[in-house]
Amino acid sequence: REPLTNAVTAVLRAVNNGYISDDDGVIDIKVKEDAGGLSLVIRDNGIGMTSNKIRKIVSVIGASEARDIGELAVQFGMGFLAVFRLVGVDGGFEMSTNPRYDDEEPITGIWKSGGFTRDSDELLTDGLDDDEYGTKFSFILKDSISRTEIRNWVEKYAKWARVPVMYEEVI
């Protein structure tokens, strides 16, 4: 629920700030199952994040930019950190983001329990291009999470989203 809520908020921020129209906002969720296991990608075309936001807001438990903005979904500053439940405490996940409101170039890196490590050597190949805005998270899921659980989660929470959610499964 938390990654979807954050994606909805990011898209609504892009709409509210005039970067995209109401009809252009979208969240794509893809589940892929192969011999290596199950992976999940959540991609929005929202406002994106700067390195300063990652450092000062996203990495701090309880910090929230949208807590007092009634039409936005986030409130408690815990959503981002909740995604570690998908990968386990020893796991990590990839994040790529490109902010619409800054001249900063796209940022790609890995989140682990100790924080964010930027991919300054460009070893991760599935980031965002200069003309792609928003944020993309890629998770290799814990073995205990099934494709059916993800599908049920998306069905349960996407129906309340104020942004279209596209869901795809690849086997």
C-alpha cells in the first residue's frame, strides 16, 4: 500500500504544479516471475525527487513533505521505509528518479537498510532517461511473497487511487 500511496502523491504533485494534466498521470506496476524468482516494478510519472529530498526527507523516519496538505495522501513519513517489508531486512531495492522541478539529472541507486547509495559508476542499466520524469522502484521480492498476493494488493488499493494504475504480470 505504501509505495502505491507515495506514487499517487507524486503524480498529484506533478498535476497540481502544472507539469502534467489530470489525464496524463499514471502509475505502472509490473510483476515478473522467472527462474530467479519474483520481481516488482512500480513506476510513476510524477514529480520525482532531487538528491536533497532523498537526503533530507525520504531517508528520515517520520519526515513528510505532504503531511499538512489535505488532498495528498501521505501523512506520517513512514511509507517509503515500509517497502523494506517486500525485500526483507537484508535485502535492498533499486530506485531511479528524475525531478521535474530541478535541473538535476536522473538519479539511480540502491536502497539498503543503511540508506541510499547512488550509482555513480552507472552499473545499473534500467534507470530513467533525461526526458523521463517521476520515480521507479525495482524490487526482487522475498520468497514468501506470491504473485497472487501482489495482484490482490494492487486490486485492493488501486481502486481507491485518484490516478490510473496499470497492472501487468509477466511470466
